[in-house]
Amino acid sequence: MYLGVQGLMLKDLNEVTEATMTNIRDHGFTGAACRYLEEPLETTESDAKRLREIMNVGGVNPCQTAAQHPDLIDPDPDKRAKGVWAMQLMCKVARWLGGDNLYVRSGRVHPNGSWYAHPDNYKPETFETLVYSLKRVCEAAESEGTMLAIEDHTLSILDTPERIAELIEVVGSDTLRFNMDPVNFVGSVPEAFSTTELIDYLFDVLGCYTICGHAKDLFLQDRLVLHVEETVIGQGIVDNARYLQRSEEACPCGFVQIEHLPDDQIPAARKALYEIGIEAGVEWLDIDA
């Protein structure tokens, strides 16, 4: 299994240099996510191939491609159509880049953000909208040879492993697979204190679809009622040893990526995750301690 990071990259990917790759390798990673946050729809083939060449020379894999775009279930049909078109374009960008997969978020019904709870998340018509949007995206993914990795969250439309499995099966494309992130499924106190069981449950249902994953940690704040806070790996209560073991079983040549940390906290998280993996019997590929 490979170790990647969501971080250590410049905000504007057109400004990435060989020094950026040296820094990522010096931090102990063989992969880095490429997040197109600055005008992603204006990305050209030459831009993507320039970045790919810099990463190849530096020995860093573009382990996940992502972009900011209108959401696939946005209630506004014009915005939703633009989101579908953007993801279709990003399938091409991911091919130019040679990325391992293209990250997919289900998107927003809530007006304030893509990951907030909303009663319409549970309506059958919302699920049908997501299926319709993803089928259009998958057509582009199939044409470009791009794998899609859809994300989950307990507050989103994709709030249970069964719902995600149903989505993948209904869409019916071999290009649509799953990005595992157990922390995103923690929505109750029992789940927070039983992450080993939660992780096994997730992989039992979704392991056959999992092609990559995000690694994090969490703790419960001493506040009413339930406040889940992410923290540096090794400083929380997530059974990351079990997570790495099940990840290696599901996708032994895939990337687990450290996520949601500022750059100055990444070294501590990387050290902890690497050591947890070694102790758990995981084979880290292409890196040393």
C-alpha cells in the first residue's frame, strides 16, 4: 500500500516546481493529491502535462485529482448541469495528469455547503438526481479511462455504506468506485468509541468497491450534545491499525492519504500512521521510515 497526502502542494498547481516534489518526498510520501481550486475549468492539457512531468521526475504520484465545481445534486438545475460538465472535463484533466483517480463528492442540498445535513438528503428524488448526474459523469470517465472515487459523510446524502453500495450498483459503471474514510461515518457516541467495529462494518459492505482512502483521527469534545473533532493521527481514538489492515486487504496497491491537516502537523501524523502500519503488519510500498 502507498502513503499519500492531501497537502504540501501549492494552492495554484501551475506554480508547483521540482522543489515542491522534493519536499513531499522528504516528508516521506510517494503520492500527493492535486486539487484544482483556482479556475479548474480553465486547466489546459499543457498545464496538466507540465505538472505530471514535474511529479514524475520528483517520484511523486498524483494519487488523487479533485476540483472545486458546482454540486451534482444542486437544487438549481443550471448549476447542477454546470457541475456535471465540470466533472466531465475533470475526467479529461485526470487522464492528462495520469492521476490514480478523480475524487467525487455528492454535493449540496443545503444552501450553505456541500457537507451539511438537510432533510431533502433523504428524499428518493435526491438520490435519483445523483444517479442521473453520475451516469453522465461516468460516460466521460469511461471514455477517458478515468476511475472515480466517491466520498461519503454521515451528514450527506451518502450517509450509510448500504446507500453507497446501492448508488454504485444502480449507476452501473465500472469506473465508479469508493474513497474510504471511516471518520466521516462517525455520527454517534457509540460509533466514536467503537471504531474497530465501524471500520470492519464499512469494509464488509464497501471493501469490494474501495480503491483508495483518507486517513484521519478524531476525539469527542466535552460539550453538549455531540461534537466530533478531527485531530492529528495518533492523538485520537480511531483504530487506524485496523483501518490500514482492511485497506491493504481491499486495495493493496492503492493510496491511503493523510487529510485535513495544516502542513506543519503533517509530519507528526505521517510518523504516527507509518509506525501504526508497521506494527499492524502493513507493507508500505516505495518508502522508508
